Amino acid sequence: MKSASPKKRSAATPPALAPAPIPVPKPAVRRFYGPGLPNVDAARLGGKLIVVEGADGSGRSSQIARLRDWLELQGHATVQVGLKRSTLVREELEKAQQGNILSPTTLSLFYATDFADQLENIIIPALKAGCMVLADRYIYTLMARDLVRGIEESWLKNLYGIALIPDAVFYLNVSPAQLVQRNFAKNRALDYWESGMDLRLSPDMFDCFLRYQKEMAKVFKRLQASYGFNIVDGDRSLDSITEDLREKIAAVLDRP
């Protein structure tokens, strides 16, 4: 009796796909930009620190939300941080900004305190636990804002010597004209500080916004030469940018 020959798989039936492996982040060679925080050994921190930079209206927060969901679906515990999220000074900073009278140095120190509190109490503990940390802006936005306002770069580098060097930084570059349209579409108004009105570049907020964002873009380009972060074309579709960022972050997970 002849044994039955194995059934041939129909050409229309694809072979079963093995589940995609979850990429495990390789240990990072972690360092601070300067002396860092006291009693913190950067070399003992795991996880990955990913930063997404960009002006209001660049799509930055939308991309952060998508990246968080994507990483968590792959099994990575993910922690998110950003500007003005410190429980130590957030409320005081928001109140102080409402008066529109803060000097550049006072504003800088407010944001530096906000950053330092999150670094010590959120970012470093999360990395110690091996988590992914997604930063919705980091020290680069703070430095760019201060540099545009005339604060010395050497003073800023010393101030932010406590900061950890991220594993990757992505700057969503969007033209000022696009930023204006997106901000109006979202908020029906422009923000005083994001328009640089304290600099008095123009009495008209619309014009001031354009001039201020052009100056910010110039400073970011200069910072990019020093800090080596990735400039991403933010004028593309949301999906196109997301695909680009995922591909780049997957490569980051695979390197020490």
C-alpha cells in the first residue's frame, strides 16, 4: 500500500510566520555631559533615553505618543518626561509665565530646576530599572531658547552638565510658515513665549512668531553640529515620520 504523499501547500496560502522577536536593548555606554549628579554612576544605568525635539506644532507630542504605544506593544516598559512636568516647580513656572515679565535668566533657571527634578526623580530611576525613557524635548530646546535670548553658551553648558547624554535625539524640523498654520489650527492662537514676544522682534505676534522660530531653527542647526542629533523632515505626513522614527529607534535598540 502506497503511503500518502504530503499535501502540497497552495500557492495562495502563505507559510505561517514566526512571531517577530522583541528587540532587547543592549546595555548603553552611559555618560553625563559634565560632572553629572552627585552619587550617580552613569555606567550602571540601563534602558535607553530617546529624545524628540521640535517647536510647538511640529507634531512632536503626537510622535511621542505613537512611539510609546509601539515600544510598549513590543514589551518595553516606557516612561515619558517633558518640559514643565516637575511637581517641584511646574505650577510656579506656569504662574510666573502668565505675567509675561520673567527675565531671560529667571526663566532659564526655572526650566533648569524643572529639568533637574525630573532627571533625579524620574529619568535616572527609570533607567536604573531598565526602562525606555521618551523625552518630549530635553536640554536642547532649553539651551536654544536661552541662546536666542542672549545667554552665554558656556554658562548653559555648565548649567546642564548634570544632563545624561541621550542614546538618540531627533529634531523635527518644520518650516515657520507650517508651524503658524498648525498652531492656529490647534489652538486658534499663538503662545506669547513660543512667539518670542518677550524679545520684541516685532509688535505683531504673527510676525514675531515667524522671526523667532527662524532664529530658533538657526540655533538648533548650530547645536546639531555640536551634539550630533538627527534632523528629521517634519513637513511630511504623520505616518511617514512615524515609520522613519521607528526604523531609527530600532537601530538604537540594537547598539550599545
